Amino acid sequence: MIHQKSSFNLNNEISVSAFPNPNNGKFYIQVKNAERIDHIEVINIHGINVYKAYNDAHNDILVDITNQPSGLYLVRVSTNGKIQTTKVVKN
């Protein structure tokens, strides 16, 4: 299986990546061109927030949603006053 990076870039300023994608419920969030990540939310297809992390100064953040069912999830990242969303698939 080929693992891909899911990423989003807003006006070439900040780049958010989630990898590996698809994954087993553990994946990393990486933000380039930002000093810190203000918060991360993972939302399931029903709109329920299943993961939150706040005020993390680290760039590569491990997200663990292994207790959630397989499927598509939205990852919302807030950094430098901007909110960006990317998708991840949990196998």
C-alpha cells in the first residue's frame, strides 16, 4: 500500500500535512511556516469532535484516534490565527 501525505497550503504561507494517509489511527500533523499550532481537532463524518489538542509548540504532533472506527475524518488545524482543514482516512 502506498501512503500519501494529505496537505493544504493557504496562499503559500502555511502548509499543513497529515501523514501517513491512510493510516491505522495514528498519524502526524506537520505545519510548515508557522511558529506553533494553536489547536487541532479531528472530526468524524457525523460532525462529532473525536480528538482535541491545544497550544502545542511542537511541529510534528502525533494524533491517536485508534479508538475510533475506520473511515474518513476531517482534521482542523488552527495556527497563526488561520484555520485549515485536511482529510485523513483511518483503515
